[in-house]
Amino acid sequence: MRAHEPTLRTAYAACRRINAHYGRSYFLATRLLPARRRPAVHALYAFARLADEIVDAPGPDPSGALGELEICLKDALAGEPTPHPVLPALADTVRRYDLDPGLFTDFLASMRMDLTVTDYATLDDVAVYTHGSAGVIGLMMLPILGTVGPRAEAAPYARGLGEAFQATNFLRDVAEDLARGRVYLPADHLAAFGVDRERLLHAVRTGRTDRAIRRAIAHLVAHTRALYRAAEPGIDLLDPVARPCVETASRLYGGILDEIAAADYDVLAGRAVVPPARRLAVALPGAARCLAARVRTREPARGA
């Protein structure tokens, strides 16, 4: 490691700060993992956030910035110095857990879609984006979390849960995404309720969300809840000490859907956020389950 390159300790600390600042619910759930696994999760989150910042707050050449990020990632994976402070930690995580580099290629491909694609006609079209933006994150997480059986059995559920998280973000961030010129909600599902981009924009301008928009959002909330239910069996396929973390993350993110419903599906008036008291109420039982799982996993070692 050259003198000017950030140390791994510094890189992982930077990743942790990014996760704590931007991903409150995600960071809270990560605290339920064994301490030795947390840095890798922070590294994945920080890298994803780095790419998000490029496409969501673009400079004069976001495509070039993404290309530079990909080159820097390849350099970091090859052990070369990089100007990005989080990449040494990410490269160490990739090596430590033998992550598939192709997953990062898929992720960056979806990030590039944000620079050119502003609407999605169908759920299948949305799924192309969410595979790379979120499904692959679930697949990256699997080696870090660990499984009780073949990883391939847990992979579809991990991918599905990542996509459920992303679908939740789409519903929470409709107004923010509109301000960036994007609509991630499938046009055909919106059209079934008489809703299109112009109707959404009119609601934002006037500050009035009409009944048709609320019905469309309620429909998509129900669809997203189904994604969570489909992914839920995968939690039992994880290492027991990782289950409380993932279960808590699922409940916290699912809580955003509850907040949207409580606001009568008006996602344009403000960002749905799970209140701190509720986050704590979800996290505390998860902490108890986490402690119990760690005790159980130590028992065989003491008896051996």
C-alpha cells in the first residue's frame, strides 16, 4: 500500500460514517450483526451511495464520472491506489468474502440507466433496473451474512428482498424522483387508475393529491408488500446470527409502507419516515434475538 493511499482502517471508518448518516434504518439493522461482519456491510452501502450521488446530484459529466468510478474500482480490486476513500474497504470486502465482481458491473449498469431512462412502461421494465440497483446488493450480502445451506438456495430470496427495499424507496421518493425528472412507478399500473406523469406533476404543483393517485399508490403498496412476503422464507436460510439483522431491516423498511398507508397514500406531500420511537421498538426485539442467537451458536463450541 503506497503512502498516499488511505489505510483500510480509514476507509472502513469513512464507509461507516456514510452508512450512519444516510441509511439510518439500514445502519440500525446492521448493528445487530456480529461486529466483525459490520464493516463489510458498511463498505457495500458506501459504494452504492457513492454511485447514487453521481447520478442524483450530477456534475457536468456524470457518465464520465461513473466510468471513472468503474475504472477506480477495477484498480482497487487489483490492489492499485485509488482516489476514492471508500474503495480500498470495498476491495478488501470483495477479496475477504469472494464476492462476484460481475455483480458490481450489473449495479453500475443500472446506475447508468438513471442518466438516460426517465420512465418505465411496465413492471418488467422496472425489474431490469431493480435487478442491478438492488437485487445484486442482496446477492452481495449473502456471503457476508452466511447461510445454513447452499448459497444458491438463498439467492432468489436475497435478491427479492433487495428489490422489495428498492420498490419501497420508489414509493417513498415519488416527489424527489419527479424533481429529478424520473418516474420509477410502472406506467401501465398507473394508467389503470388514470394516472400519468403529468397528473403526478400537477399534484406536486398544486399540493393536492387526488383520489386516483392515492388508489394507484395503494395498489403499488400492496404489490410491494407481496414482494416482502415472497422474500421472507429466505431469512430462515441465513446464518442464525444474521437473521435478526435481516428481519429487522425488513420490518423497518416495511414500516415505510405502513407510514405511507397512514398518510392515506399521499406520497407527494412529504417523505414517509418511520419515527425514531418505532425504529427503536423494532430494533430492541431484534437485539434480543441477536443475543440469543449468539449464545446458541457458542454452546456447541463450549461442549466440544
